[in-house]
Amino acid sequence: MSLVDRFLALFQRGFYPRTHTPAFALEAMRNATIGGWIMVAIHFLTGAVILIHLSGDPRVTSGDWLIPATIQLFFALIYGGLATANWKGSRVAAVTILIFVLFDMFVVMSRVDGFDLQAIIQFVPLLLAVGGVRGAFAYAQFVKSGEA
């Protein structure tokens, strides 16, 4: 198997996973969970870096400077809750993760001109969230029909 074939198989497993059996659908649903936890890591690290940067700055005299870090940590908490709910089988959580990742990418891309590493990194959770939504709905159909 060539390197290109391996990359395409990995891309298919993340973005457009197979869902023809309950096991494959469950595995595809977990893609959104993985994407959600990647977003937790991104937001937690961003918030922590902002807090560390501000803690050594003597010019910081107001708590207003902490608002961006607090927002980042709040989104990390939200993504953590959604990822946990998706792991338990929530279709609403899978769709919400996808919507939040899209919104997050829009915010990141609108605030920066040119190349931004965070937007490139967020492309992975976006692909996983799309596959996860597909898997969540397929798994719900298997559960409804009694096959799962």
C-alpha cells in the first residue's frame, strides 16, 4: 500500500467514514468526540498561554485583560461537555460540535490576515466533526431498528 493510498484511507476514515454496520457507525460517531477533545486542547492551551503571558506583565491593572483568556477556557469547558455527550451517543452534541467548530474557524480566520496555524490545526477537528455527525445519525438508525 503506497503512502498516497494510506493518506486517502485515513482521510476517508475521518471525513467520510463507513457506516454500513453498527460498529463502523459507532466508530464514525466517535470522530466528533475526538474532534471535540482536540478543540478542548486548543482552547485550553490558548487560554493558559494568555494567562501566563498576562501574569508577568506589570501593566495589567484590571481584570478586563483576563476576559480573552476566560473566554478561551469557557469554550474549552463547553467543548469538553459536548465531547463527553457525543461519546455517550448524542446526535445533538455531534451537530453542535460541528457548528461550534465552523463558528470557531470563522472567528479565527476573520481576525487574522494571511496564514494562521490555528486555522490549519482546526481543519482536522472540522473533518472529524463532519464524519462524526454522519456516524451519529447512522448509529441512531441502527439503534432505532434494533440492530445495534
